Amino acid sequence: MRALLVDHNVASGLRLGETAEPLPGPNQALIRVAATSLNFGEITHAVSQAPDGAVLGWDAAGVVERAAADGSGPAAGTQVLTLGDTGGWAEFRAVDTGQLGVAPAGSDPGALSTLPVTATTALRALRKFGSLNGKRVLITGSTGGVGQYAVQLAHLGGAHVIASTSNPAAQGNRLRSLGADEVISGPEHVSTSLDGVVDCVGGPQLAQAFDKLASHGTLVAVGDVTMQPVEFPPGAFLGNNGRHGRSIVTFHLADGPLPGEDLTWLAERLAAKDFMPHISWRGDWDQADEAVAAVLDRNLRGKAVLDIS
């Protein structure tokens, strides 16, 4: 089968080539991949650490080519979206049935491929706050992959959504169309206390956002794009003056139940147009070099999607 293979001798670190088709285990379905989306972490850390010839890829959507031998999971011909550590950048992917979601027939595989990492991360981060109805929730890095889904899902849950972005003038209308009630340029501009924060930025913004939490508020640290130290002022963790019970929670997508049910729910909500996918770049996978460069430039306001021809 064809696949995007790790090749450290080319600029992007990836090249189209031939490799063996995966052999599914008893609890794995064989998926014919139609589209995959790229994530910054896999393009940087995963590719740099993998050996030449490896097939990576976390997100992939397609159709079940062969159902799992143990009878779990959907039948052949079912449209699905999948999440895994490897194997998404190939014509075929073997995936545990607990790591795939069933999509409504006729769904756009490119749109589905944006959901597994970013939308599932946003969904599970927001669950840390319990019921969202009426809560004031700040999303930092709101124009990124996770951030845009977090804005939409928080709005869907009934939260008052505050979206933080470096350029409100340019991004404000877009974020309001996704469900943001307020658009600001940083946590320091939050006017009243918060019930929850999904922090996709890290660095100084994390400390600023934590300072805005109401009592029993929670900050979920999802990402760190700044790679800068986080410095808290003296007294930041005192519980006086209505600041008791606040918490910072670290986050990892693999820490929790298998994502199959979440993936199915997200695919159904996408089909119902309860929220919109965010695709900033799309092309055939023979344009992978261009897609990788776009991701690494950090100028995309959404995901890069490769169609598997």
C-alpha cells in the first residue's frame, strides 16, 4: 500500500512510498483511509523521533474495509473516524474498535478527520467543569485547532464563552460566529471572574488566566505553544478573598476511556451542523510537503487536511 513514510533526508520529513499493509488484530478493524488531518505535535516531535520508514498519523477517517474478527465494532462499509498513535497516513489503517467512531453516511471524510485529536481534546477538557450551562468559560488560543472546537462546544453546552486571541480585530467576527460571547486579546482583559479556563497557550497567559478564576474554578492546561516559564506572583495560591478551591488540571487525551463513544457523538453533532469543522488548508496527500510547511509556519487558523487519493 502507499503511505507517507518518515524520511529524515527530505525537508518535510515525509515522502510518499510503498509499505506493507497492516495486519489487524482480533479486536481491530481494517480501515480504508479517505482523509487525514495534521497536528503540530506529530509533525514536529513524532516525526523527529521516529525511524525512517515509519508510518505515523493520529487522525484518519474512511470506511471499514474489513470488520474486526472478534465481532466488535461496525460492519464493513461503515463510514468511520479513528484516533491512534500511528498508522493514519496510509491507504489502510488497523485500529482498535474502541478507538473509532461511527459517522453518518455521506459525511465529508476531510471534516471528520479534523475531529479525533482536536475536538475530542476540547470535549474532554470542557467536561472537567461539569455542567456548562450558565458558566463563564475562557478559551485561550481560541483560533487554534483545539480552541475553535472548544469555543463551539462550550457554546453548545450553554456557557458564556470568552475567546482570547492575539488579534481580536481580525478574528472577532469569526469567533463570534462560532459562539463566542466576548472576544479579548488576553486573560488580563477578563472583566469578571471565571468558572473555567481551557488554556491552549501556556506561559504567562496561564498564570494570568488562573488569577481570574472564581472560587472552585478550574483551569485545564491543554497546550503550551509559548514554551515560556510560568511565573505566579506571591499569594497567587492563597484561598482568601473568594479564591478558595481553585485548581489547575493537566490534560492528556489518552488519560481516560477509549474515545469511540466521543468520536461517534462528535461525528453526529457535526452532521447535525451543531458546530462547524475548521479546515484552513486542504489538498491531495502528494502535496504533503506544502501542508507540513503550512502547519509549521503556525499561520493556519484551523487544520490542514490531506485527501488520500
